[in-house]
Amino acid sequence: MISVQINGKEKVFATEVNLEWVIDSLSLQNRKIAVEINEQIIPRSEYTKTLIKSGDSIEIVAAVGGG
């Protein structure tokens, strides 16, 4: 079991997952977002290579238009 914090809420995964899988599971794959894991920004090109480890703190923010 892998336990992480996503935007301050605990989330548990049964197996090892990558960041792209997490984004897809949250239905955020088609949105403009920025992702930080343990205070380090992760480029979109690294989502598939970035494995999520138990204890990780993940922050996801979505761009909001306005004017």
C-alpha cells in the first residue's frame, strides 16, 4: 500500500503508480495544471517517469482564466 497526501488529503494506492496515472485517476489529464512533489515542480514531460512513493506530498494546481 502506498499512502500519499494530495492537496492535503490522504490518498492510498494498492500498488506503485506513476504521476501520469495519478493525474488520470483524478480526471485532470486534459487540464492545464502544475504538479509539485515534496516541494519540487515536476515537468509534464516527466509524469510517466515519476514514480509515487509512500509518504510523498503532492500539490496540484489548475490554471484559472480570468480578466
